[in-house]
Amino acid sequence: MSYFNVDSNRIVGTVKPMHAVNNGPLGSAATGKWEYLKEAGIPYARLHDTGGPYGGHVFVDIANVFRNFDADASNPDNYDFAFTDWLLNTLVENGTEPFYRLGSTIENSHWIKPYNIFPPKDNMQWAKICEGIIRHYTEGWGNGFYHKITYWEIWNEPDNMPDIKDNPMWKGTKEQFFELYRVAANYLKEKFPHLKIGGYGCCGFYKITQELTAPEANVSPRNEYFIEFFHAFMKYITDEKTKAPLDFFSWHAYSGVAGNIISSNYVREQLDKYGLKDTEHMCNEWNTGVKLYRSKLRDATNIAANMLALHQTSIGMLMYYDWRLQTVYNGAINPVGYVPFKAFYSFKAFNELYRLGNEISVETNENQIVDRVYCMAAKGEEGIAVMFANYSNEDREITLTIDGNKDLNAQVFIVDEDKTYEDIGVITGGKIILKKDAVALVKLCDK
């Protein structure tokens, strides 16, 4: 028998935004099912690969917003904000803060012809274009807006491939990227000291994960390069001669729960070693179930397990890739009929914890990583909520107590093969049956 006791008097931290996403329920052109953002309480949406290949030629990317690179960056007439205005306004109207990636959409067909993934011919001009975009969306410049946009990310996955000819994100050397980052980050931080400037959307730390979990296997040259690039970048921006600000470091992961925990711990350890103890880090592109579990219950459990487990690490945010309706990476919403998959309700359930705000202590006889029943609890003005994910391969009976009390007047919402976020009523004696791959949310309305 597994037990979980929630200590409502012991606050252990603030609930972090583990249910952020990339993009939003964008359909073709300027359409979508944006109400799902509000229903799930999505706190942030990262704008990368927005609109499909080449940013749909109209969204977000520097080359789409500022079409003539040689034009005057101080003249708002030289910017084409139309589609990105619509997108950001729609996100904000539905309660989601944009997380703006400054750079380019991945060009998967670059082997035919690359367009917008070359190093800028003038790094300062590129930085000034970014300044115009930031002023438009946060300071009203160019008939713009005063949106709250905290995070501004410089580029995405410049380390994607070690050979320039194979790289779909950066047709330059790593040194050229470092110089772009140095120029742009210093310039933008000087202009906007209150905003968070960072990057670079690192491809990941699979080499480190592999060394700890499968040391006998050969590490691929690509995975080796991710690590080489990371350390070279960190040395560059912390060198007094080439120093640059890094308010946040972003990285990506397509591993399982255990691998993602290893990566998170490694990033924090390395940032600290480079003297960047105040630099927050986040996994702002992750999806470990798209090829295996999409549309299946297992995807809901996988998403919930990652949210709950990674919350216990130093990571500041998780951003699931992706919520666009027209991509196979979207495991939350069915592109046929635009109705939610079961995985959608993992985001919705976690938002109940996030809304309450304060994480509270959970004592258990489980080793959550080994036994794979994950749990987290939160409290706020509206009461207490506890979330479970049974990522094991069997049904589990658990006992939940709040401050030692088994008699709980609580709502229990279940996602399993038979139920889709259905309230099964009050639990008796603290006992809950979590079927294989079930996700559960327990809500106590009395404080």
C-alpha cells in the first residue's frame, strides 16, 4: 500500500509554470481554437516555428517582421507587424503571456535552399531590429502595444548540427553565433534592463544522460557537439573580453522523466560553475511522447509525470512542444474536429496547482522515480489540490491523507481509459484507485 500525506502547514516553494507550451492552438492562417488556452490556464506560449515552415512567411521571425534587412530599423514603417500583432493580442486576450523567440523558424528543407538561417551580415543592425520589435510590443512604439512580455530569447538551436551544411538552424560557425549573441544581448539589456534576455535554445544534453544511464553505448558526434557548443558558449559569455548577459538559459529535451531530471540537474550545476548562479534555466521545448503515445492515455500520464517530477528540480519552466493544431507534435488537441485529447487535461489539472500558488510538502513511502507514481500538492485562498500521475505499468491503490486526516471532503477528477477529467465524488478513508496511466486531481474546497 502506498501512502501520501500532505502537510498543509509546510510551504516548500512557489508552484512553477510547468504547463507552458510552444505556440498555441493556431490553425491555418489566422484561425484557431484559442479558448483552450484559457481553459487550461496556459501561462506562457513560446513563439518558435510559429505558422509552420518559414514562420508561414508572416509570423514572428525577424525576416518576416523586417523584410528588408538594409532598411532603417528606427523607422516603424519598415516593419510588418500585422500577423504577429494578431497572434500576440490573441494570446494575451486568452490569458497567456508570449515568450518571444528572436530569430528564425527551423528550415527542414534547407538542403534545397536555405533562406533565413544565415548569420546576420550586421549584428548591430539585427539587434536594433530586435529593439524595434520589443518597443512595439511593450512600449507602444509604431502604433504598438504595452503587453507584458518578460522573456526574449536569442535564436533557437544554433547547435543543431556540427557541420554547417547539415544545420537547419544556423548556417555559420559557433563563433559567429557567439558574436551575434554578445552584440545583441548587451545591446538589448542596456535598452531594456527590466526584461529578461537569454537563449539559446540548446538542443539538449543527451550525452550526459547516456553516460549515466547507458555508459556502454557510443555517443553520437551530434550529441557530443551539443556539449562542446554549450561549454564554448559559456566560456565565451563569461570571459571578461567577450562578456554578455544571460538572464535565462533555455534548453530542449526529448528524453523520458529520468533523462530530463539528469539534464536539469546538469544545467544548474554547470551554470553555477561558470558563475551564473542568478541565471534561471528552463526546458522550453520538450515532448517525449509524440511518436509513441500521441492520442493515447499514456501521453497524458507522460506529460503529467514530467510536470510533477521536474518541478522538484531547479528548472524554472517547462514549455511543451507544440500546441499548433496542424502539427504532429501537438498531443493536446485532436486536429480532427479540434477536440482535446486526454493529454489536454494534464495541462488543465496542473493549472489547478499553479493557480493556488504555494507548493506544500508531500510525505510518501514511494520512491517516485522508481515506483513511478508522482504526486504534488498546492494550497491557496481557494483551498488545497493534490495531483497524481500513475506512470507505472499497473493499477495502484493509494491512501491520501491531509495533515494525517483520511476523511476528506474532496472532489476527485480522474483521467483514465474510461474517464476524461470526470469527478468521481468524495473519497472514503483516503483511498484512491489509480488505474494504469491514470492522472488524478484531488480538490479540497475547505481550507
